[in-house]
Amino acid sequence: MATLSIVNESGAEVGKYEIDSEAIADRISKQLLHDAVVMYQANARQGSHSAKSRGQVSGTNKKLYRQKGTGNARAGSKRTNVRRGGGVARTIKPRDYSYRLPKKALRLATRMAIRSKIDDGEMVVIDSLSFDAPKTSKMAGILKACGLNATTTLIATDGTDVNVYKSGRNLPGVAVQPVRQLNAISVLRPNRMLITKDALDKIKDGSFSVSEETEA
């Protein structure tokens, strides 16, 4: 059983939060977390790399010079890969790197990532985040008050809040997501995690469905 401090927007402690991290995930598998992260990274690859083979390079098919009598090595097409301006040997072409792990495995990986944040003391619980309008400076002040201004941070909310999202999106190293969009890589990538009490309640009672998709 882990006991986390609950802070307000000024960084002052206003309570305690008890949560059993083993109830979120019964274990932490580094291999499963690695597999999930690699999958998300592969799915984010654009895969638009391309290079021309010797058959696609413009140029004549004429032999550069006669086969014998010049004292030079034998040479045929100027489009060969050993010559400047020629094609590429074993060239690469656009491809789709994406693949899928089982949904059950991805959901478990997300829960493992959340448990790791709790066990490693990298989660900060805030009583609430309320913004009447988008205000980046206010969000920066909250992060500074919570000691999170000098590190990468994931802000997790119980639902989609446009004002909270717009207040944090322009801060370097800060990401804002509702709990239903969390996945293993979004939780593991930042060094710290700032989560609202209501969002942690959803994780605690299992009433949230984790995402299997990576962020754009």
C-alpha cells in the first residue's frame, strides 16, 4: 500500500491518498513494457524513406569506354552504384512499420507503467485543476509550485478539459491527457506524472479503459 501526498495548485499538502499499486498491476514486466514501447515507436514511423536503384537513375546505357586497351578497369553503365550519381545498391523504399500487440497485453503494459510511477515516487497527486480559460502562465506556476518545472511531466486528468489542455500544450516537456488516452509510452516517456485526484480514483477503482493507440 502506497501513501501519496495530495497537493493543491499552490503546492501545499492538503491530504493523503492511499492506493495499492499491486491492485493496478500484479507485477511489472520490463520485457512487456519494452515490447509495447517499441510497438508505439514503430507505429509512429513515417516510413517514407526512398532511394533510387540503378534502374531508376537517369542516364545512358552506353558503355563508358571500350572493354580493352585503355588501361582502365572494365566499366559498363555509368548508373552503377559504385559511381557518383549512380543508383543505390539494396535500396530502401517506402514501407509501413506498424504492427499490433494483443489488446490485453497493451492494457496490462499501461497499468504496469502507471504502477511503476507510483512505486518509484514519480507521481504527484493534485486535488483539482480548474481553468476558466486557457492560461499557460497559470499552468507553469502550478508546475513550479509542485516542483515539476524543471522536468518532463505528464498531466493526467479524469476527462477531456480543453482549458487544461491548451494551458499546458505550449510548455516544453509537458503533455496533457485524460486517463482514457493513457498508454505505456505516454506514461513512461516523461520523468514525472501530475494526476488529479479524480483521475487517480478512476485508475484505483478500475473504471477507466486504457488506450491502445499512440499519440499523434
